[in-house]
Amino acid sequence: IGGLLLVFSASSLLGFYKSNQLIKRSKSLNEVCVSLEKLMGLIKYGTADLEQLLNLCFDNSVRKTQKGYTLNDERLCKEDKLLFEKMITRMGVSNKESEIRNISLYNTLFQKRLKEAEDKAERLARLYSSLGPLIGASICIFFI
């Protein structure tokens, strides 16, 4: 009986974990969109260097690497991080208006990804939350 409880608990927790991951990704993408809006404002009216601006806007979650800057957020998928890195590599080489247009373009791309993540979370979060315990119960019934 203890093994069955362990299987049921593990399966249930896995379902809730996957559901929570979907919700956290959409929240993180929303934070990126808000930070990009803040970055556009600071570039328009500020004179700080790129690293200071990124740390101000992204609450110190941007990390400098040998290749450039990367977003240190485990809630985002690999494609989200690559899109951010692609945006950052294009920064600092043109005038303020071009920088703002470039960030605005990437903000639109991130908003599209946010909408997709919210739709996916809405569709699948409840499914994973109920499917995990259901699969656990099915395995337990199979072993009984």
C-alpha cells in the first residue's frame, strides 16, 4: 500500500509541477514585457550605460557572459532566452530612436509569445493538474 501511495503522490505532484511551470512562464514573460517598456523609457530619457539600464529594468536578472548578456530566469524556455540575447546583441550600436524602435519590435515579439504562453497555460494547466492524479490512480488500480 505504501508503494501505491508513493506512485499516486509522485504522479499527482508531477501533474501539479507541470501546471505550475506553464503559469510561471507566462508570468515571467509578462515581467519581460514590462521591463522592456521601462527600458524604452530609460533609453529615451536617460544617459546610463547598457549594463546599468538592464540591471535597473530587469531587477538584476540579466547576467553578463562572454557572448554578451543573458536573462537569468529559469521560468523562461530556451527560445525566450535566445530571443532576449538576440535583442541585446543588437543594442548599443545606433542612435536612441533606432534603439527604441528595435526594443519595441522585440517587445511585440515577446507580447506575442506571452499571449501564446497564456493560451497554453489556460488550456493545459487544468489538464495537467487533473491528469497527474488520474494517471496515478490508474497505475494504482492496475497494480491492485
